[in-house]
Amino acid sequence: MLTCDEATQLIHSSHDGVLRAVGGARLREHLEQCSSCRSDAQTQRLIRDLLVRRPAEALPSGFEARLAARLDAERGLDWLGLINWRTWSIRLLPAAIILGFAIGIGRWQHADSQLTESLSRMLADGNVADALLDSGADGEALMLQELFFGRANQANRRSTR
Amino acid sequence: MDDERTLAAEAAAGSRDAFDELVKRHQARIYRLVRVLTSGDEDAEDLAQETFVRAFRGIARFRGDSAFGTWLHRIAINVIKSHLSRRRRRPVMVGPRADDGTEGVIEGLASVDDFELAVHRRQVIDHALATLPEDQRALIVLRDVQGLEYHEIATIMGLPLGTVESRIFRARQRLRPLLEHLWAPVSRD
């Protein structure tokens, strides 16, 4: 025979106190013996019956028309979205990022070639190399000459082509 | 409700007629849900409409994993929850409102006696439901007033099925002393 806890568990899962095949026979047997669980099962069915029959209220008059107007307004907002700066700014964000990136790369390349030209000019004049040689940094002077003369040569080759 | 999935798909593709048909089918249930869960709040109509407006905006996101009605109930529950939490923050006393029968006229009643009896029954039931803790009230209303299945309620509320079962069980036990006196008229029906 089921305990009251087990019976209560079965009443929970019986959904609304309607006995089912699984466990139904054992629960029925328990309910015949136990007035407390019988009362619980009865409460489930009766309260459900009451609530199912709760008198329904009618919709307020004009509900449908007012809702239709709100939905029309929503559809209108879709079009208004086209002139909404927030919508535009969000939609254009990826394009703006790509454009910004492209401009950044162009400017960087331009600055790089300018830097190379001016440094190679300085090194050709011997100002920087002389300064480094004067300060005793012979190695650094040679590296700079090699690096920037090399880059200047590459830049010159590109511009002649 | 496969035809509702079809209607929802048509509505998602831009058919206003399809969405209007879905509104027609569900408006009374959604309005009733809002009325019961807000204890007849004067904003009930606005909240019911807000539910449909949100569904309209989000219809493209309805994938058809659940019934359209279940999806709509989930939206309605979210609208109601937000409203109730806003209402709690307002410094006014709002309890179960007296239903004088002038609002939400009851459908299908022939005589004044029937009408008065029905208004009284609805008042008693709504007042009793209003005494339940919120977590139990929504569940029992979805089951017994709205007629949803337990698994649908579990989906809407994001709760395990066992929790839904035990909370509905406890809610009915709590309602018994408040509604016992209505049992006789029910058995006559």
C-alpha cells in the first residue's frame, strides 16, 4: 500500500486529480483507506471545475479596432525607421568600420613612405649617421644606414615603375 | 494547430490578414488572462494590446517549436510581470478591484439573475485567486482558466514540470476554503 507522501506525489502527477492507468489502481486503493488524501484529490478536481467555469468577460467594445490602429501605427514605424538616425547608424556601422579601416591603411602607407624618404634624405646627408658615430654608437649608425638606404632603394624602385 | 503555424509564417512574411486572423482567435483569451492576473486592472486592455503589438514586432522570431498560443501566452506573461513590478513601485494601493459588472460584460447570459450570479461568481473567484502568491497564481490561471497543458505551462514559465505540478496542487489546496461555498452551484450546472 502507498504511503500518504507517495499518494500525494501521484496526485500531483495525475494532473487535476484524474486517475491514470499508471499508479492509478494503487492510488485508488490508498484513497479508499485514507480520508485525508481522498479529500486532497477531491479538492484538485473541484477547484479545477470551478475555475474552468469562471464566467468569461467579453472584450471591451472597440478593442479590435483600437488594436488594429496600433498595429497600423507599428507598420508605419517601420517606414519611419528609414529616417531614424539610430536605425541608420546601426545599419551603416559595419560599412563605417570597413571604410575607416581602409582610410587608416592608406594614411599609414602614405606616412610610411614619407618617413622613409625623409629619413633616407637625412641619412644621405650624413646628419644622423654622423651624430651616432660622434656618440660612439657605430653599430647603430651602420644598421640605420643599411635599413633606411635599403627601404629608400625599394621606394625608389616602386616610384620608377 | 498547424494552420496557426501557417498563419504565423504568412504573418512573418508580411501578411497583415494572417496576423489579424491570429488576433481574432486569441484576443479573448489573452484579455481574460490579463484581467485575472492583474485583478481587473484598468490597464488590462492596454496590456492585452501590448501583447499583440509585441507579437507583431517579433513574429519573424516565432519558429513554431511550440504552439502559437503558447508563444503568445509567454509574451503576455512577460508584459503582465513588467506591469505588476511597475505597479508595485507606484505608491498607490491596488488590490482586487470591485467588479460591478459594468466592465467586461459576461457573454451568453440571458437574464439579469444569470448576469448577477455570474458577476458574483467571477468576483469571488478573482478575489480568491488574488490571495495566492504570484508564483502559484500564474500557474493555476494558465492551467484552469486558460486551459493550457502542464508541459506548455512549464515552457512558458521556464520551470520544471514537477514544480508546475506541485505549485498547482498547492494553489488548489489554498483556494479550497475560499471557494468551497461555490461548489453547490457548480454541481447543478
